[in-house]
Amino acid sequence: MKLLIVEDDKYLSESICETTQEMFETEQAFDGEEGLFLAQQNIFDVIILDIMLPYMNGYEVLVNLRKQNIHTPVIMLTAKDGIDDKIKGFKVGADDYLVKPFHREELLVRLEAMVRRSGGLLKENILTFKELQLNIKNKTAEINGEALKLNGKQFGLLEYLVSNKNAILTKEQIFDRLWGFESDTSTTVVEVYASNLRKNLKKFGYDHYIKTFRGLGYMLEDHGEGNV
């Protein structure tokens, strides 16, 4: 799963990366404008957003995201424990608040609770879809107790689809999440991996749950019917 950290204190940002490395793949931004740009790609499972940022503060970043109907869960960081700051944050769309300095354990617990509420990471790092189980920590998958062999980025693709089931993910979103913004590969690689993933799922009869929207992207849906 992917975590965006928008924090101008590089020492704190690196500390959060280290703390969350077993649970998330992290991306960092060190000012509000960069954070907004990355968050607009809508490829993250959670965003940690500081309030006091260069160029654009955390409130402004969050207001822009919610206006664009990007509802990625956001934990706001503040150096003050004032009720006014918290009320303002919740009013513009924050999901949780954390006051600096904070304990490592508290951050992890809040992240786990937030992603669980949004339908993502579940207890013991397990994601489920019907009888499919993905172990996020070990990068293993099984259906009805039988191992599912996934090569390369197929695991990441399936994880992303399961985390966003019944929602269309564009090829660009999938590409940015799995290959990164600066990759030299083209988005056509997404089609190749989606095709190979379907082949691996076919043995279990799960291939038809991945719906293709031609020219747009893919969706994992509860009552899959294939291509559209």
C-alpha cells in the first residue's frame, strides 16, 4: 500500500518513512504545492499532511483535494494542540489529527485504523476479496487456501484493485502507482500485466471479476462480467 508524506521537516519525514516501511511504500513531498500535485494523482491509500508548509499550507492542499473529489484518507500533523485547529481541519475534510511530537506506536495504530475504515489493509496485514486473501507483508496470495502465483508487479496490481474494488482505476493511476511518475516505461505495460494477472486468476474462476473499460482502465467488481 502507498503512503504520501507531505512534511517540510526532512528529519521527521524520514523518521515517518522508517516507521511505516513494513506497512507502506512511501512517497515524500516537502512543500504544499508538490504535495498537492502528488496527491492529485489519487494513487495513495493514506496521506500524512502537515499544516505549516511552504508555498501552500496543509488546509489549502486539503481543500483543493476535496473540491476535486479526491477522498484519500488524510491524517493532519500539527505542532499545536488547539481545538480550533482541529475543528478547522475536520471541516475542510481531514480524517484524523496527530499532534507533534507523537509516539511511533500511536502513528501506526492510527494509520491501521484509518486504512481499515476505508476498506483497505485489514487485521494482520491481510486484504480479502471473496475467498482471495493477500498477505501484504509477505507478498503472498491464496484462493480457498491454494497458493496463487503472481509474478513481478502482478501482486501490486491485484492489491491495488482489491483495495479499490468496485471503483474504476485508470491505466495512468495504475502506472503511476506501480511504476512511478518518472518511469521510462509506457502505460501499455499495464495492459500486459492485467492480461497476465487474468491468466493466473482463471484457474480459480476469478478472472471475470476484473472488468476492462476500453481506453480507460480496470475495475475489480463483486459481480464481474469481463470487458465493456
